[in-house]
Amino acid sequence: GQQVMQIPQYQHVQEGEDFTTYCNSSTTLSNIQWYKQRPGGHPVFLIQLVKSGEVKKQKRLTFQFGEAKKNSSLHITATQTTDVGTYFCAVPNAGNNRKLIWGLGTSLAVNP
Amino acid sequence: DTGVSQNPRHKITKRGQNVTFRCDPISEHNRLYWYRQTLGQGPEFLTYFQNEAQLEKSRLLSDRFSAERPKGSFSTLEIQRTEQGDSAMYLCASRLDLGAGELFFGEGSRLTVL
């Protein structure tokens, strides 16, 4: 069946270092969404990517959608303690694009 | 608009008891989703509604789980004869039928079954 893999599962960085999480799909995607969940919180939408090779930036966050639309990445430049949390990618279910399949997430810890 | 609201935020119950969670979505959102999340996992799809119609229910859900959205506004998720394996965070999310597809989540209802 359809699978979404996220790596790494955990990442520990010093404040100021960069961070990247990757999301890989077994199928070609129509779009991909990224969410952030703070510890004890709920997922919050960050962005949706739709176009092949698309790159979008939000301040220190850079999101990229692969040319083949099967992978995506989220890169954070110069991490801050406020970046702590779990970053999830979510993709439309191949059989029913009105529901999402979620990756397991990448948990980011930032040492001050 | 106050966003998606869920209650209760926490529920502790004994095995075998029934529990019910309520979700009030953003008022103009016609799609409503229920997810379950356990520690270290992503949200797991349970069911979703378009207006009052329940369009899909996960095959992972047993018959002990039922959800309703009687007037196309708020929704309830009931778990009958709870088991310890039901302990999790139950998340509700809503979205517009059109547009970017962004899901707006509530803060969740955490269930602990003793």
C-alpha cells in the first residue's frame, strides 16, 4: 500500500545549526503538506506544495517539492529554541485524496 | 471565530466504560475529520464527514467506535466498552471543501483507560 517515510526520526541540534527533514512517498503525489506540532500541542499547518520542483520560503524555513513529486524536504536555517517540535509531512491518499496519510514525523530538539 | 474546539481535554476512565468526545469545528468548514494519535506517531485517520454525511470510516476502527455530525456542525466521537489500547489523543480537524486543503486542528482530547 501507499507509504510515506520521513527521516530522520529524531534530530538534536545546537541553536544556530541548520536542520533538514525529508519526506519520501512510494507514489507520485498531487501535493504535499507540512505541519508542525509543538510538545503537548496539536498539528499546525505550515505549507502546501503543489508544483514539481517548487521551492517556498517562510522566513528561516525552506520547503522543496521534488521534480518527480515523490519527495519533499523542509530545511530550517539557524535553528532557534522556538523551532522545537515534531515536523510532519502529509500526503493525499492515492485512493481518496480527501484524506491525508501522515509520516511518522521528525522530532527536533534544539540545545540553547 | 475561535478555531476548532474539543472537549473534554482530558478523560480518565475505567476499562469497559463508554466515553464521548465533542468537536466544534470552524463554523464555515464543511469537512470534519477525526484522528487518533499516540506517542511518537503521526495522526491516524479515523473518519471524516462532509456536512452531516459520514463519508469514510477507517477499517482500523472497531464497531465500538461511532461518530456523528447530526446537523453538519459539531461532531461527537463515542467509544463503547473502552479498552486500554484506546488510550490516545483524539484529534478533530476541519477544513473547507475547496481551497488549499489546510487542516485546522483542535487541541485534542486525551483519553486514558485504566
